[in-house]
Amino acid sequence: MEITETQVTPLAGSYELIVAGAGVAGISAAVSAKRLGIRRVLLLERRVLFGGLATSGLVGYYEPLDDGKGNRIMAGMSQELAELALKWGYQALDERWRGFPLCGPEGIRSKFHFSPNIFALALNDLLDKEGVEALMEALVVDAASDQQGTTVIVETRDGRRAYHGAVVIDTTGDGILLDRLGIPTRTGRNWFTYMAYLSSLDYARQAVAEKSVEHLNQWINVGSNLFGANQPTGLSQSAGTTCEDVTFLIREGQRRLLKRLAETKGNGRDITALPTMPQFRETRRIDGKRTLTEDDACQHQADSIGLCPDFIHSGPWYEIPFGTLYHPTDDRILTAGRSISANGWAWEVTREIPVAALTGQAAATAAKLMIEGKRGADAVDIRTLQEALDHQGIPLHYPN
């Protein structure tokens, strides 16, 4: 794709690495990149909270790091961010998993609820401590490739800017950069979901009785669950990739929530938080060199960049191939989080918070090797990458 936009858009800076999107995957990528010694890193975020769906989307639920059989199989940024959420939020993790030991109780998962707002504050503090340069209200609108890397076009309050990166990681969650660059992608289908935080006198009494504010605010969902149960009659699934998709979800969700509230007394309840981003699960993902499928459950992957469990079912696990993070047609662009190349139930498994952190860390590690060798992802030596990930304490293969 030829660079045309930058002919009229001023170049505001050049970086070794640009991370587009500051959800959990983007935070993990940017922090890992700085720790790995990448000096010039820029993190772009379109909203005014870091954390993506975990914070702006009110998905304050950290999925397990274990396989359901008592084995912790995730570490690195996945564990670090879990510990950060616990440090500043509710002490909601089963006490037998405190500290995330390698072995825990079989049948009891290492999952917990956390405060989205406090987690957002803690993520901001983490970026400060690691010296990550970040911009908020920086909306990625276009991109173009050249021989030296990728130029990202950003809309800001004071106009459009261009930033050039030797390597770019798309962690927008919606594959926006992938789409703008013409990299092959696939779209998903989403049930109608609109969740907010509800507080009530009954919840307040429960919080006092249990001595935990965790019970003070609870989800109210006027749409479907993960499996399509309670999908409102007459509403179809949507890809979530258009302005119309987003507008309908948000406005219809607010209409239905107000109607639900009309059934209760005004002095006995309150909505304490509305989502400030659409709560789509699967919008657009890369059609990568490798695609993870449900058939890959419990299968060894020679180019694994890390492990993840099935967060719903106890037992199954997945090794994530490096090829799920890029496409060979433009391998200077990596992706992480819910836009990696996965399909079916494997896409559901890999879009979760711990896996977003894992793939963000892996993408940053690959970016380090790409920058040093002035090469694309397809030319990265997988053994060198795996050694670097192993050095960071990330389990690559399921223990026999």
C-alpha cells in the first residue's frame, strides 16, 4: 500500500515499536518491550482509560491461570497483571491459589472478580513506573507500509498526526491496523450483550454482612450470555465492525436497561457504571500463518509461544503457535489479544484477559528480535524466540 496520507499529515515521531491499543494485550506488549530494552516505544489509546474491555468494558473478571486439574500453566504478564488486580482490588481469589503456586486445588479455578476502575488506575501507575510513552484520545484511522516499517495515522484533538514504527503491534482488539493495511482478516459473530454495574440496598446489605465491597456492585445484563442464552427475540448476531453495529448495540442496550430499571424502585437501586465501549467478544482477527482451532486442544505445537487453559471447561489446554500473531504478506505487523488467528471455541478461549497478556508479551519479545535483526516475523528464529520467552518465565509446553 502506498503512503498517501502522510503527504499531508505531519510526521510527529519515529519509534522502534508502536503498540496500537492499550487494552490488556497492549499494556503487556508495551511494558514487556521496555523491559526487553526497546528504547523507543509508543502506546496509542483511543479512550481515556487503560485496560480496554477489562476496564472501559466493565469485564472485571480475571479468568483462571490453571487447567482445572490443579496445575498453574500461565505466568509472565498474565500472572503479574492478575497480582496487580488483586493487590488493588477485592481479595476474591480462593485462598488456596494465593500467590499462584504451581500446584493448587483440583477442581477449584484460580479466577476472581476485580474492580475495573481501580485496575485502570493501577495500569496507569504500571506504565509510569516502566517509563512507557502513551497517548490517550489517539484514534488510529489509517496506516501505510514502506521499506522501513509502518506509518500509523492518528486522529487527535489537535488534528491528524503520523507516527512511524519499525515494528507495529495491533492490539486494538478489532484488528483496525490489520484491516487498514489490507492484511487478510476474518470477522466474527456476536450475540447481543449489554452489561452495566448495578448497586442496590440488597447488595449493600450483602456487602456489609460479608465485609466486602465486592458485593456492592454487580453485573446486570440485558442481553445474551456467552453461549447465546437470553438473546433478545428478533435481534440477530453482528460482526461489530461497523459504526452502525456499535451504535445499535449501545443505544438498544441502554433502552433495554432503562426498561428493566422501570420495574424497580428508584430509591432502592442505582446504575453505578455504564460501559464506555462496546462489549463485543469477537469482531475482526488476523487470518494468520497459523490458525488455532478446537482440534488443537491438548496438542503440542512446535512453535508454541505459551500455554493457556480452557477457562470454562476443566482439563483442556492450548499451546499457541507463533504463526497466529502475523500473516506472511506483511510480517512487520504483529497482533495480540482477541485479534490473533483463532477460530471457533479456540477464539473464545484466546480472547480472555490472561491470554491477551500472554500474547502481548510474546509479540513484544518477537518485536525485539525483529528490530535487532531488521527482519520480519517470518524470519524470526523460533528457538531464539522460545528461549527468550522461557527466560521470562513463560511456560511453553504442557508438562507431561
